[in-house]
Amino acid sequence: MAKKKKKKLKIKFKVILFILIIIILITCTVFYLKKPSLSNNSDFYNSVSNQVKEYIDKYNKYQVCLNEKYSESDLTDNLNDKINQVKEIIAKYNVSLYYYNPENEFSLTNKKDATYYAASTIKMLDALYIYKNADEGNLDLNDKATYKSSNYLGASKGMKKYKFGSKVALKELVKYAILYSDNTAHSILVDYIGKGKLKSFGNSLGAKNTLVGDIFGSISAEDSYYYLKALYEYFETNTENSKELKKIFIDSDQNYLNLPELNIDAAVKYGEYPPYYHENGIVFSQNPYLISILSTIGNNEKAFREINKNIYELNNTFYTERENRCKKIIEQ
């Protein structure tokens, strides 16, 4: 999973290497034209070859270091200070948190097993189930489900234009469920999939509280992590369907995890049923991360944005400290 920052670093090293090779070729040409002795030629070429080899070895060593999984050696004073700062903010709002970087497995959690009413967060599982099965050839996104009177629920912006008995395409139902958090669309999808089958799907990902209770069920921050991880892995397949679904999540209502001031998108699904309010998503910074914030503090946008901004800074601090450590290693 090559990320933008790593690509930039690789490009930088490749450009430097290319320039170095050009300089060496020019030097060799000049050196040859002066026609030094064969012995001197051999010494010169061996010296140049060793320099190039040393540079390539350092580059490879640096890349290996950057790509290592998280270990305690990453816990510098700066990183520990930022972790403690995040913990203070989490304590201030008394929320459950699961932060995870899928690239290096660095994570931070708080009350990850505490359970909450899931509310609309369950809809990300609807979407993942439908789209994954479409890519696997088990269904067609244009297949239609019937809108029954028993499916009607409030807060259903997308389904307002349909009457009972209408046939609605699965891709439209997923779009309404994620984009508008449409409850009726979710109810129709649960009927189409089957509550038992959707529950088993969530459990197969690692979640323990999928659909415990009604068709919204319960959730913990760890459950949300499993949903988000599977969703991230699906987005990484980069199929046309996965790109379509990713855009729907990015464009969804009440997105408190994006960072518009930094031009950073986030694929998000919130859940709200006072006093419960949750934000779960994938933040597409230079080094993407998963974040679940579950709470009983209500719809407090300022709190969720403050928590996520500090997680973003923590994520960046990890990479800055990792890069510094890797530079020291190759300088030894």
C-alpha cells in the first residue's frame, strides 16, 4: 500500500540517484578522453562503483526502515508527549476511541470494548456487504428490492420520492443509507440481505456486537475498527465499484472527520440517537488512518473535530519521528 508521502520520498531518491549517475557518466567520459593509464582507469571505476553501491544500499536500508511495523523503538519522547496529549483530550470528553494506522499498525485505544447503541453506524456494514458481493459476482448493484410498508422509518430523505411497493436498485439504497443516513433504505437492505446473514458477516470480520437487538444493534470501538478495516481493504482493491462507494462515504452527511482546512477527505459514517453520537471513518491524509469515536455526549461537532485533529497530529508525529530514526540508522 504505497502512500503519497512514500511515493514523494521514493521519487526524491530516484531523482538524486539519476542526477548522480549523470554526473558519474559525464565524469567518466571526461576522464576517458584524457586517456589515463589502464591502472588508473580501473581504480577510478571501482571507486565510482563503490560510491553508487553505497548510495543504493543506504536508500534501500532507509526504505526498509520506513516500512517496518510499529515497535516500541518508535516511542520517542515527542511521540509519547503527543500520545499523552491525546489521552487528556479523550478523558475530557469521556469517549471510546480506536485509532489505527493500517500501514504500520500503530494504534491508540480507549474503552474499546464499551458497548453503545450503534444507531446509523451499522449502515457501513450494509454498504460493504452489498458492494463486496457485487464485485464477487453474487449480486448486481442494479438488482432491485421491494419497499414494503413495514420498512418505513423516520429520517428517510432519499426514500421520500418512493411509494410502498416500489422497486429500488440496491446501489440507490446504499447511496441513500450512507449519503443521507436514510433509515428506510437501511431497513430495506436488511430485509434483502437477511438480518442473520448480515450479523454473520459482521461477526466474520471480527465484530462481537453486530445487530445485537434491533436492526441497528450495538457497537464497540473495536467492532467499528473491524468494519473500517474491511472497508479500507475494499477501497484498496480500486475497482470501479470500490471507487464509487468510497466517494459516497466521502460525500456523506455530518462528516466531522474530514479536515477541509488541510484539503483532506474522510470516508465517514456517523450514528446518532441522543444521547449517543458516533463518528467512524477513514481519514485520507498522506498516511491514511482509521478512527472510531463513540460517545454519549450528543452531536458535538467541536469535540469530534478536536479529537480527530489531535489524532491527525499524532499520526504525523509518528511518521516524523520514524523518518528521523531511519535517517540516523543510515548515517551510522
